[in-house]
Amino acid sequence: MMKIAILGLGTVGGGVLKLLQKVNESRTDSKIDITHVLAREIKDETLDLTGIVVTDDIDEILNSDIQLIVEVLGGVDFPYEVQRKALERGIHVVTANKDMLALHLNELAQIANQHQAQIGYEASCGGGIPIIQPLQYSLNANKINKVMGILNGTTNYILTKMADEQCEYQEALAQAQALGYAEKDPTNDVEGYDATRKIAILSRLAFKVNIPLERVEVRGISQVDQQDIQLAQENGFTLKLLGKSRQVADAISISVETSAVTHYP
């Protein structure tokens, strides 16, 4: 039985807890023992915390006999310090924290290797589309020259709405916010910063080099209007925010930008 701790008990952390408890109910062996949760307060009264130590002291968790931490805290500095300390103690880490990984993944991976620990971050890019593991293992023997894809759901929704309903950017954004697809402050998504972190992580795996975020050329979708949408449609294209990177010899070009792609009716 693997002993784990969940760091953070907000919407995502609470969902992880419920999912793991549900998985445990259907398993007869190799169960997961959730021993600790890091949280300052419990907002979701429906959570079953029976037998789980709830603490706001990270050292109490790291000094226990846990074997793995699931980090869903958000932010950069504190999660980085926690993951570094955990890996140095041989504690495995699972995280979806792309903001932190884009800055510190190289260092954390080296620490993990030195201490016979693993860091899993499949949920940081693509979410429900497995791509990290294939790049790490299944395609490891291949020479990858190019990575390209739609890496942000919020911008994809907005651009699709603008194309399908002929509405302007602000109207499509307001609908995305009303439905919970976009944050109250959508800057991270619409200006391309979220996709920037993801393409940097994917490119590191594809090309086996570390790519600083400042290397990525970024142009978001906030300046896209109906004239742009209609011009693309008239020529058989649709607009999407794409993360793109290409390696030619030792040179790597990498960008996040609104691009015209072939439209399939």
C-alpha cells in the first residue's frame, strides 16, 4: 500500500481526493493510503477526511513515512521548494504545475535522478490527452523535429465562438467567463502565457534541451477581430492559438501565436 499526501485541498485537490478514494473502493489490492493533506482550511464539507491528518505544516508531512506527494497548490516558489525537498528525500512527486515546471523542471528532474525518485507531470500539458509519457518513453528513440498543437482550451473556445457565431472577441470572452471556461482575469490564457509554458515543457522533452521562457515569441488572441476571422474563412482557414517549435540542426525556433489552419467543415 502506497502512502501519499495531497498538498492543497481546493477545487482540484478536493477532486483528486475524491477520485483516489473512489479508485480505492474498486480495488482489492495495491490500495492507496492517503495519510496527510496540506491545507489551511477545509471549504468543501462533503470531503471524507476520516483517518487523514490535515495540517498546514509541510515539514510534518515531509518528515512522515509518505512515499509520494500530489502537489496541487498553484504558484511557483513554495511548490518548487516543497518538491525539491521531497525529491531530495526520495519521495516521489506528481504535479500539474506548469508555471513552476517551465522554470524548474530541469533541476527537479536531476534531483529526482540523484535520489532514485520520480516526478510525474502528465497533467501539466494536454490534460486528458496523454503526451508527456509518449514523448518520454514511447517516442524516445525517434528524432522529433517539430511540435505543434492547440494547447489552451480557453482561447480555443473563444476563437471557435467568434467563427461560429460571428461575434466579436469581447462578447466571446464574456461568454467564456460566464461558463467558467475563462478566469475573471483571462490574461494568462488570452495573451498566450499558459500555452507558452506548455510548449516550453513539450519542447524540452522533444528536443532534449532546456528552453527558457524568454525564448518563446508570444502573441495572444486579444487583438483578433471579426475581420481577421472572416478573412481566414474566405480563404478556407480558421484561426487557432498554436504552440509551435521546430529544431533545424542545433537551432530551435519556438512561438505561441494565432495561426491560420485548414478549416474542416
